[in-house]
Amino acid sequence: MTEVFLHDLSRIVKAYDVRGVVPDEWDEPVARALGAAFARVVAAPTIVTAHDMRESSVPLARAFAEGAMSQGVDVVEAGLGSTDVLYFASGHLGLPGAMFTASHNPAQYNGIKMCRAGAAPIGQDSGLAEIRALAEEFLDHGVDPAGRPGEVTTTDVLSGYADYLRGLVDLTGIRPLTVVVDAGNGMGGHTVPTVFAGLPIRVIPMYFELDGTFPNHEANPLDPANLRDLQAAVRARGADAGLAFDGDADRCFVVDERGEPVSPSAVTALVATRELAKHPGSVILHNLITSRAVPEIVTEHGGVPVRTRVGHSFIKAEMARTGAVFGGEHSAHYYFRDFWRADTGMLAALHVLAALGEQAGPLSELTREYARYAGSGEINSTVDDQVSRTEKVEAAFADRATATDRMDGLTVDLADGSWFNLRPSNTEPLLRLNVEAPDTDRMAALRDEVLDLVRS
């Protein structure tokens, strides 16, 4: 007789991580099964965990640890931390790791970001599908315990993380800066005080209280509405810059002294030039919807730009293949070879502040040279058929396109230097549009034309 699985984790096991509503979609028994499955798949004697400030994070992390220990695996609990603190722990200690966070999602969500030793990513094609299948089996049929249960110990890696980052970017000699930091009640409120301690930077904190209910605004700086408080504070306090972190503080968004957002593409280009100064001729990665200014600037500074698909698993795999020193995405994920090829918004922020403090001009002047084109930002459209809508757009531009590709969705280049990318969401019935052009008028016209085709 064929066995029928009672549990289906497909709703919470995504392309790169686990994510879902607690307790409706997953709970401690599921976390326990995932912990046992993770231990089996990574096949290491010890793992490390960390968690964010959400109310459900501690019980879920402890249940996961219980599952891993049932398989004879020891667990090192790093406690409260940002996702890049977990990556540091994985890299520094040489252990597979699991971070309990739902990043920028609302309070009722939680999730797990998993990695192998050295912060190597785990996605659907690199172990996550196997972890899901094993966890489903354990939930339905129970887990056979190992002969010797594992043990749990605790460690504090925050100071080591801060020291490591400050060793990669020297800010001791910069001019004094005043910086407003909006932690969004997320993990930036935990990490920023330690990382910035002793630097010539006066931090004006906003929403540093750890609160997983996010009482002030969503911890998602990609939404312009969540930057408004920071922008107003930068202008009111006459600050040199503003920083906004997402919930698990692995992404950082930058605001200049006027309160204007600095695009992640401009940050990517700025950090790339600094990395190329240290490592001449190196490879720099950028995903296909960052500004075309990024590869131009990388080439001008003697680097080798390499274009990738969107998503951290693709970036990290390509970094390993090419030996790239740095990679940046439009979503403010920044990856560093010197940080185990993992993403850390904190390190990118330190680079921006170092560049600002090493010269006398304002941040808007510094970043102007890195922002050459007008971009739309990412615009989502709910559609009934992603494939047919994309084909409709491709057909409409067939006679005008100078080039098209399907690396990730549809990218169309036009003769006037404009381009757009139309990309399907992996998890929702959405098409995501990014448009760039030499000026705002041409960008707006192209944006509206594509959106009319997608939405009509």
C-alpha cells in the first residue's frame, strides 16, 4: 500500500528559505522536524543558530535545536543576532547555520535561513528540497533518535562580528559624521551600537527598541513609505547621512544629507570602486536589474563586470565560480568575498560612510557620479497568466528591440539606451517590472507603455 504523507511543507519551504505564518502554517513540531532533517542533510557534528527579536523566534529556534540534537548533533546558540551575524558565526566557526527570522515580513511571520559551513547557501537545488522531504517524513512517521543526543552551548559572537567588519573597512581616520539610523525595531538596533562603538560617527538612533510587532513602521525599507521618518529626521537634524535596516538587518538602505534615497545601484557602484582599488582587475557581480551604470563604472575602474540572475543563491554561486570580490543587487543585498561571499548590508554601509568621511563634500555630491540614468524602481502587477502577458510584451517590442534575453524573465534593450526587465515572481501571481532610461521622461513613457500591455 502506498504511504500517504499527511504533512505538506510546500507552502513554507520557498526557493531559498523557510517562511510562513506562525502558528497557522508552521509551529514548533515543524521546526523540530526541520532541525532533525537539517542535521541529517548537512551531516556535521555541530551547527550554530541565531534568531531575531520576533516573539516566536526563541521557541522555534529551541525546537529546531532539539530536532538537531535528537540526531546526535551539538548546537551552538549564538542568540540574538542579525542574519549577517549568523553568517559570520558560520564562517568564523566553520559550522552550518540556521537563522530564525522572517526578515521584512509582518509580525505574524517567521522563517529560517540555512547555510552550510562557511556561510555557503542552502536553496532548493543545494539541500533545501531534501530537508523538506525528510522533515515531512519525520512529521508523519516520527524521528529515530541517535544513540547519543547532542548538547547545547551558548556563545556571543556580536563583538567578534563587529571587530571583523571594522577590520575590513578602516573608518578611524575619517572626518566626524552625524548619521541617523532607523532600525525599524529590528535587529539593527542590536548590532549598530556595537559595530559603531568608538568610531568618529555620532549615531542618532530611531526605533532601536527590539519589537517584533513593528509598532512604528514595517521593517522593509524597499517600500518608500518606510523611509519617510528617516528622511525627515536627516533633514531636521542636519545629518550627513541616514541608514535604514530591514528586520533582520542584512539589508541597508542609504539616504543622503537632503533626505533623498541613494539607489542600491549607486551604492553597488561606489562599493565596487573601493573593492577594485584594493583588488585591481577583479570581477564584480551585478544582477540584471541593477543600473547599467554599474557595469560601466566597473569597466572604467579596470574591473570585470559579470551580470547574473536575481537572487542570493545565483549571486553566491557565481561568486564562487568567478572569484568575484563583490556583488550587488537592486534590493540592497551586498555580497563580499571577504565575508564568506555572504550578504551584509552593514559592511556596505561602512564602505559608504568611509567614502563620505574621506572627502569634504556631501553624500549627494559623492554619489552623483554613480547615478547616471533614470530608473523606475520595481513595479508589481498582479496577472492571471505570467507567460502570456510576457509574450504579449515581447511581441509588441519585437520590431524595436536591439537585443532581448531570457536570463531572468524578459529583458529588452532599445536603441535610445533605454531598457526594461519583466520578471515573474516565483511565489505570487505577479510580474515585476524594472525600467531604466537616459532621462526621466523617456523612462516614464517606456514604463507606462509596458504597464499598459501587462495590465490591459
